[in-house]
Amino acid sequence: MNRKKKIKQTIKKLVKKENAKKQPKNKVRYISKAERAALEAEEQKKQEQEIE
């Protein structure tokens, strides 16, 4: 009984991992603080150019 249970558990665990990998990723890519600052500076330059 224990051997069957253990085998069933391992197979169930593998199937669960495979299904999790198949699901779409909803998480947005992380943007570092330096990248955010660079993007903000670039945005400000564009706005200044539009004004002038």
C-alpha cells in the first residue's frame, strides 16, 4: 500500500508541475530602479521637445 501511494504521489506531483508550466504567465517583467529613471528621463526629453 505504501509503495503504491508513494508512486501515485510522485506522478501527481510531476503532472501538477507540468500543468503549472503550461499556464500563461500573468506576471509583468521587473523594471529596475535605474531603468525606470532612464525611461522617465527619456520621457521628459520628449515632452520638452514637444513643447518647444
